[in-house]
Amino acid sequence: MNESGINRERLLATFVELLHINAPSRREGPIARHVAAMLTALGASVRYDNAGEAIGGEVGNLIARLEGGLDAPALLLCAHLDTIEPTAALALRREHGAFASDGTTILGADDRAGVAAILEVARALTERGAPHPPLELVFTVAEEVGVMGSMALDAAGLTAVMGFVPDTTGPVGTIITRAPAQKHLAVTIHGKAAHAGVSPEQGISAITVAARAIAGMRQGRIDEETTANIGVIHGGKATNIIADTVRLEGEARSRDPKKLAAQAAHMVACFEETAAEAGARAEITVSDVYPSFNLADDAPVVRAARGAAEALGVQPLTAATGGGSDANFLNARGIPTVILSTGYRQPHCPDEQQDEEELVRLAAWLYLIVRRAAAHT
């Protein structure tokens, strides 16, 4: 046990244990039960919400409360239980002070690093009997498929005045205070079928319409706050048939709501105008995926994260991200929440890595956030 309260070897062992539990989005049952058992053993009250039923998953969000002996406002720590695929049959490598897979699967540090760090904080506080504010621990499901678990989170009973979500790349000490909203576009282009070899001039190719619309569309990095992408396309039945239907999915993100609305409108117009010119029809649905958040550098939650980093001897840095996370919905629910860097690299890739010492620093950072809150109560 070091002076920050964290048991290094126990933390790393927990991380390895979690990595070997395969739990992709909507199939988080095994890891949820594992984490629930660990928290119950520490004396935490544990419950599941109905998010699993709402999103077609096998288990809901895991919500725990660990009393700390102080009559003080609660703090919230949150990480997601799911990973992208594949993690089954993970062959773990540990060398040069980092964890990695053998390249045939991802590692899954996103976000098993966050889960492990939160569990170690709970263990260290309980083991030391250190008085602390109540901790509300939220482990979400289906984060990797559109932040669906926190979208469906039953926040009834949560009283936390601030939250911390360890779930981003970068050196420990990075504090994400700004994140975009996202809109999802579902597009169906309706053309006209015809025999491609006998009477192609009688058809209207939905594939061609879609290609022309996409070619004339602003995509990728629009500006420092805004991005857009067409990521999915399905259509056609055979090479000898002019495709009468194509379905596409895309997205737009921005930290500025006006820019987001303008980019989404531009994408819609590209499809509608191109379809009309060709005599086709575009059927488009635009839906909100998650809201943005923007916290001032002097917000209490930001000051708490920064002060704990400085106490740890780490230089804090506030930054923005282009991704969505559980913090988006926690902020929307009135709990000011920042995202904390975990030290993992190349998430969602076969060469994903987690630095050992960064994971230890992450857990120590969270521990000090809680202990410093206790000192200022």
C-alpha cells in the first residue's frame, strides 16, 4: 500500500481479471455480476436499473452506493462495462511496463481500466476505514454502441453533486471539460429497378444517387468543433439489376449546437437535392444520440480534479474531445461531470495498450479526489 492508498499489485491483478471477462455491448452480464459481487463484499448497496430491457441487453446499469461515514454531498464515479469486439480468447501480453493483446483481439482497456481503478478506490477506502463522502458508483452498459446505457440510466436516488468518468486516452492528468453532441442520420434512397443489361436507361440507380450525394457532402473534420461521417451503406440485389434501394447511416458531431444543426441540414440537403435531380426520392430520419456538455475551468468538479492531480504531482490539463461518453448524459441529468484520462492508447484497435504506471496513477488520482473532498467537508 503506498501513501496514496492504492495497492498497486491488487489493482493490476483486478485489471487483468476484468480483461479476461468477455462482455461486448448488450452482453455485459458476466462482468456485471463479477463487479456486483466485489462491491457487495465491501458493504456497498447494489442494484440494477431497467436499461437492459430498454435497449435489448441482458443486464441493466449497475448502480452501487458506498457509505463513507461523512454527512457530505455524494460523489459519483462512473465507467462502462462493455467493450467493442473482439475480446473473446484474449491472449494477454505484459511487457515493457504495459499490457497489450497478441494482436488477434483488442485489449479492452477501454474501459476496464476505469472499472479497475474505481474498484481499487472502493477497496482502499474500505480497507483503511478512511472517512469519505458517500460514493455513488455507476457501471454502465452498451456505452460503445451509442452511449445507450447512460441514455437509459435510471438516475432516481442519485444525489451526487459532481461526477468523474475515467474513460479517455491521454496521459493521466488530462481533464475533459467539453464534448460534442451527436446527431444520427438514417437515409433510404428510393430509385427505380431495371435490367442492367437490357434496359438500364429505364432504371434510376439508388447507388449512383447516394454516391453523388456523398461526393458533394462536407465530411471529416469540418472545423475544430465539428465532424461528420457516412459510415454504413447497404444496397443492391445483383449486378444485373439497377439498384432501386440503398440504405445509409451517418453522423454529425459538434460542440456548438448551431454548427451541428447546420451540418446535419447540409447532409440532408445533399441527399434530398441529389435524389430529386435524378428522379429518385430520399427518405431521411435525423435523431439526437447524445447531448453536448461544456464546463468552465473554475467549475467545482474541474477544480476538484485539478487539485487532486496537483497533489499527486501530476500536471493537470483541461481539454475538449470529439467523442461522446457517459459524461454527456450525466451532465444532462444535472450532475456536473468530467472525463478523466486513463493512460490507455489506441483504443478499439488490435494494438491497444495500457501503461501500468498510468493505471496506478489513475487510481491514485481518483482516491485523492475522494479524500480531498473529505478534507474539505
